[in-house]
Amino acid sequence: MERYVPRILLLAICLGLARKAQPNEAAPPAPDDKTTLTLLAKQIYQQALRIQDVWFQPGDSVIHLQRGVLIQNDSPGCGRRDNDAGVFEEVSGSVVLRKELETSGPIPEHAEIVFIAKERLTNDAELEFVVNGNTIVRRSPRFWAPDAMQYQVPEGGKDDPWAWSRWQYQQIPSADLHSGKNTILIRSKDGKPGWALMVADYADFHKGCSQPMPFPHASAKSDDDGRTWRQNDLGSEGKISGEYVVRLWLDSYRPTGVISSDIVDLGGEAATFKTLCDVQGARFHLEGKTAQATALSAEVRSGSSPVYDPQHWSTWLQPAADGSVPAIRGRYFQWRIKFTSSDPEASPELTGIRLEAEVHHHGSAKIRVVREDNFNFHPAPEGYRYEDYESDYLQKFRRQFQLDQVVAGAQTDWERQLRLMRWAYLVPLKAQTPIFPWDPMAWIDQQRLSEALKANTYPERRRDAMCLFSNVPLMAALQSMGYPARHINLATEGVSGHEIAEVWSNLFGKWIHLDATIDAFWYNKGTGTPVNTLEMHQALIDRLQHPETWEHPFYYTQPADTYLLDFPIVPAGGFERKPIPQETIDWTLSATSQLRMVPRSDVFSHPSPIPISQGDEIWCWSGYLNWADAKVPPVHQFSRFTNRPEDFNWPLNQVRYVAEETATPGVVNITLDDNMPYLATLLVRVDRGEWKEVRRHFPWTLHAGINTVEFRGRNDAGVEGMTSGLILECIGCNAR
């Protein structure tokens, strides 16, 4: 058995926190002073609480609107459910497909038709797109993109005449498009066979969207060169009513975007112990550039509480023309900036902000910070929802598969998580397993379960079933025991993709990549610490010689030994004696180019929305949150991206505090905030006494000398989170 021994930092000071301390190094401002906060674009972007439709590329000096507008109406039902090959419509003979897509506003200089197609391996047919009466001819990529060999991979083995489905991209002149309804006709030139396009079935739309939606009825088919049309009986078997998976991507700036800050202390104290002060006034200034048809505008709010609540905070207000902030309510401050443009080729540019405040400090100087160990929060992506650990589904899952016995005797949460991964690797699955809904209780073959767990092995290290069917049960098992878990999809242009789970680890303070398909996690050879999928991605792209694009996939254009040899991240062996085949290791690492997640984890209590064919067809659901960077730019079939690590790997299970000096000598007000899903209880321990339940706001009375306080939370499954703490020395306080 290959063992993994984590390297844990042991702290000499009594708090025992496994992370870097944040001491209060800066002296407080003078009693009457001006505080100034100046941030450049990079700092604004990195420190922002939330961003929406704005972008900053490392190396640039401005934040601008995100570029790329996707227009589509097929996503909720896009894919192939349960091996239904009928969703592909062959375009040959007198068949013509019609797709209608609506745009609004001016058309940018560049645009693309983005569509899913299969090609015959011998395809030499030319596909015609007639856009509002203007014809564009497309040949197979194998004739004009020779590096893109992924378009020549057989769908069902070497004898299959069709290649696997892929996203295809066709540039079109902007003059061919107009604001309003655009009609796209698709046919094979001279009727030659060779192409088949995907249809999204209306019968599946309820799976991929959260609310029922009216069907677009924007697709139709003609069997007689466009003389007559029908909107039903689509697909290879003539049984589908739906939408062709044909989209428009406009190379334009998005019309609006917003960036908002975390809460800022106008008192100028960066640390989380706050001395007494009063704020007399503040000014907020934007620094940037706008052109005709673009604008930057700011709103601000302030409050007396370090955590926002309507009772103690102002509403959002616009600063005055000179930047003056109206109606100051206290020392805590937040801003948000809106970007707008009505020109697809122009964006406002934000280069920085400046915040000035007039402050009167009147602290007693009798309290000295010895040590602060606190957390910097970053919220989950907008709209992210967590599964309740105590939900009926998860608790039934936990009982039915006796998961308490699986983890019995484990000494740490990390050991329990690894045992659950081993269990998910071993559980047998039914031969016929529908992808929707994500229901592992229906997937697992309980009649063979006992026998499979006793066998404790597989003929090969990689289990036989598709990766989704082992990692979704792992998600359910982890969540049922109180551990936040989520689904991640990884893919690259040159190889097919992979589905894995990630779990939040309190021990390591981050998300960890777990793969129940091979019973393995991965770790950094230099540090010995387990890694998440984004860290695997970063190690890969650091070794790539050029950006990953569909025309030039690194898998076919860069020698494998240049990016895989002596890779700094390797898999841990887990409980399985059989080694992981090298080709599996190489394949997995190569697939970490494109990363995307289903942006919610409550998939067991709320079946929709999810991709209808996750892992069984090319990924096409537009609800993913996608990672993008300079080496892997945003792909044009999706619309939601981030390049901020905190948006993809946000922290969890933490309690953050703010300690504020009061007018009463020796009394400090504590305010607590948390990012713990389904928090049940906040806990406090003073001077190494007993842990006790506590409210979010409470006074802490100090005694003379050294005072210690620690905080953590407990969720509704009984799992405790990470610990934060504060050590203060009170000079002149009453003795015990």
C-alpha cells in the first residue's frame, strides 16, 4: 500500500493554525488623519468581491468589459441522452436545415457560426451556410486545419465510419448579419453525404434549465431543397421536435458589466483588530478612460457594522461630482462600478480607484495585538447552491450504503474522505444506467454490492464504467457525511474529457481533486500536498509552448515529453495495489487543459438543471462556469468564464472575525462571519477553556495580560470547520 504523509506546519504559538499568520504590523493612523487607499486595475480585479462580464488579463493595465457574446437557444436540451444516436441529422441530398437566431444592437466586425457536427472519416463534402441570403462554403477541417486531428478520431472504434462529434467554428462576414432575426440555412453542396448536425430535443429541455421555458421553435427541416418546411420529425429517425445546435458568437464587448469590492475600513486599519475612530467624510474617485457610447459609473455604501446588514448600512448611493460620499454611516465602506457600452467595438477602461477619508482616532492604546490568525473570504460563484447534508436523499444514501461503517475507525476527515473515494471506486453499477437524473441510488447495483466490496479490486486499475457514474456517487457519499463536494469536468482539444469530484479539505485549506474512477488523488512532489484540478491545469499550461486552440491542439502539435516528462504533480496510490497505468496518468494530465464545473452541488435534491449527457457526448450545456487564461482562451460555445482562481476555488468552512475596541476600557466587540455551508453553530473558546456556542455579535471582556480567543463553526452534519484566532495583550486592564 502506498502511503501519503502530509506535511503540516506546526506553529509554536498556542493557536495551532496550519497557515500563515497575518500580524497587525501597521501602526494605527494618527488621531486626526487622512487615510488613502489607491488601487490599480490588477489589485481591483484580484481583490474584488464579485465580477460580472468584466475582464482583466494579466499583463494588462486596465479592466474592460468581457469580449464575446453568445447567442443560442438550444442549451437546455443539447446533448445525446442515453446513447440516443437519433439526435444527429445527416445533411445530404435535398435536405436543408434552417436555424433562426436573434441579435440586438449593432453587429461587430467579426462573428462565427458555432455548431456541433459529426463527419464521415472520408468526408470531402462541402457544407453551405446561407446567412440571410449570403452563402459561405465550409470544407472539412482535415483539408484546411491539418493540426486539428481530433476531428478524425472514429466515434465507435477503428471500423466506425463516423468521427466523434466536435464543436466546429465558421467565420462569417459581419455584413451578412443584422439586428433582429437572422436566418441560417445549412445544406450540403451538390448533396454529397458527409456531415451530420446535432438536434437538441425539446423533450429534454426541462433537464437543462431551472425554470420551464417556452420552446423557441426556431429550427426547421426541408426534404425538398427548401420548398416546404416542418418543425417536427427532426433527427435521423424523424422523431424529434427541437433545436439544431447552431449558435452565433459575436466578437463584441458585452453591453454591461459590474465589479464590486469587499468591505473596506475607512479607518485605514488593514488588520482585523480595530481601534476606536470616527469618520468625518470620504471621497471616492474613479480613474479610467471612456469613449463615445461607453461609460463608467460608481455607487457606494457605508455602515457601522463590519458585516453588511441593512439596519446599520446605507443604501447604494452615487458619489457627488467631486467624489464626496453622501450619508456616511460608519467606518466600513463598499463600492461597485458599472461598465456600459452601446458600441460592440468599444469598452470603458478602468485603470484604478482612489478612496480618501477624514478620520479621528481616539483609541486607548492599552490593547496590543500579539497575533492575528484570520481568513480572507471570497464568495462562491453567483447563484451557487449547496446540498443540505441532512437532506432526505443524502441521509437515505448514507444509511442505505452503511457509510458510517465505511469510515469507522478513521482518525481524520481526510482519511474518511479517502475511504469514501475507495468505496465509490468499488461499488458495482447497473448495466443500463440513465444519465439523468444524477441518482446514484438508482445507478448502484445493490444485489452485487456486498460481493464487489469483498472482492476489493478490479481486473484493471481503471474501473469499467464511465467516469461520471463513479464520481457522482462519491459526491453523494462525501456530502452525506458533511463534506462539501462538487463536480468538475476536464477536457482538451486533442483528447476526450473526464469527470471527477473535488472535496473541500479543512486540513489543507483548499479543494482537492479526487477520482473514484481510478481511486486516486494527486499531489505536488515538491511539497507533498494534495492538489486540486486548477493546480494540475496550471502545471500543464506552464509547460505548453503555445495557447491551446482547436486549430492547434498541443496534444498533436507539441511532443508529449515536453509537457509530461518529470511532471511536478503525480497520483497517490490510494488503497489499490495495482499501479495506475502510465497511459492513464498521461491522459489525465493532458486532459486538464479546459476546466468547467456545474455551478451548484444540490444535484440530489434538485435534479435540474444539469447537462443532459454529461460525459456521453461533446460538452455543450451553457450553464457551466468555465476556466480561461492566456494559454487556454475562452472557447466560443460557452458564455460564462473566469480567470480568477478565487472564483473557481473559493474557500469554505471558515469563520472570520472583526474585533473592535469600545469606549469601555478592556471591552472588545466581536463580529463573526462565516462561509460554512449549512452552518448549525458558531463556537468560541476563550483562554483555552471549553468550546461554547456563541452569537455573531458579542462583547469580549479582557483581563490584564495575554488574552486568547478562537473561533470555528459546526455544520448540520456535525463536521467542524477551520479555526481562526486572536491574541491580545491588555495593558492596564483589571486583573483576573
